[in-house]
Amino acid sequence: GTNWFIFNLQQIGYYRVNYDTNNWNQLIRTLNSENYHQIHVLNRAQLVDDALTFAFDGYISYDIAFGIVSYLERETDYIPWYPATVAFDKIDYILKGRSLQSQFRRFVRILMRRFYVTNGLENLPTDGVYEQFGRELSIDWTCRMGDERCLSYAYSKLNSEIPKPLEVTLLCNGFKGLGRQTEFVAWYRKFQSASDQADRLRYLDGLTCSSDLKTITDLLETTLG
């Protein structure tokens, strides 16, 4: 049959739900089709979160978990993407220094392409909170996963006025790479002269992403000294 079921509709309870293999596979087929909206956005988030957690804990196979996750190639809503990136952060850390990491990062870039393009790169006056969160997340993760155009864009914004909601994301990814000393000094001076504590913390968060070991060491010595 092609029927599937979901418990904990719209996540009314604080619990995870595991299913038998057949139901997981039916959910995978629905999510990876044009009918994925038949499953409520909160339940799409729940399925991503539960599937990855169950795979981490050994209760279901990673084939099932990544079958669920693969639907994100279609997803443009922030809500399911948030739990996905929490899990992706863990996977990326586990794969650090291994050859599989580059394949994983390419996989995430492919999944995120539509989400990244749909959100765009600039804040809009009509944005709600989720639109702002989604744009910040899509830029941050597309850059973090090594997309060269995203990283070039972030670097170009170091010499521009950056909207506050995107400041940490664009500074952090803009400072990844060598040859950023001039821009680093300019933002470091902004950090030094800022009187607002929230501004100072944002600048510091961005500056500490620098790939230049000497620059970051000098910053930490100055900040912590």
C-alpha cells in the first residue's frame, strides 16, 4: 500500500516516534515527491529530527535517515531546516579530517541550494522572523559547506554596511581565508570603539572566525589581556 501515518501531529507532545521500516519508506516516498506538503511543516521538522536522532542512537539505519533528509532538497521553510543543521553540525564534526567530509559538505550544499536561492542574500522590509532566520541559516551553512560564490559574497560584504541580523554570519564567513588583514583591522577598530555591548559581541563573534592564526592570536591576546 501507499498509506503512511504520523503520531505526535504538529509535535503536541515532547517525545520521539519511531516507525517500522515500511512506514518510514512510505514517508520517504511522500517527502521526496511534489506531495511533501501533505505532511505538515512541523511534522516534517519532527521527522527530520527524529530520523537523524534514531540513526545516531542505532535504532534505524542511516539509509532511512538520509532518505528522510534527502527531501530537504525541496524544502524552503526554515522550521525543518533548523533541526537538520543541528544534526549536520554534529556529523561535520565527526567527519573532520576524514575524506568523507568533503562528500558530506557537497551533499549538504546540494540539499540547501533551493533554500539558499529562495531566501536570497538581502534582507527585505516584508521579512518576518522566520524569513530572517532562514536567510541567516542558508547563507551561513552554504558558506560553511564551502560554496565559493557564497564565500566570495561574504568577503565582499566586509567593506559594506551589513544589516545587523546578518552581521555575524557574513563577518564570520567573510573572514574565512587568508589575505583579510586590512578588513580585519577595520572591523577590529569598530569592535574597539563600539560602546553598545551587543554590537561588541557581534563583532567579536565574527572576528574570531578568521582563518589567519596570527591575526586571531593577536585579537585574543588583546581581548583577554
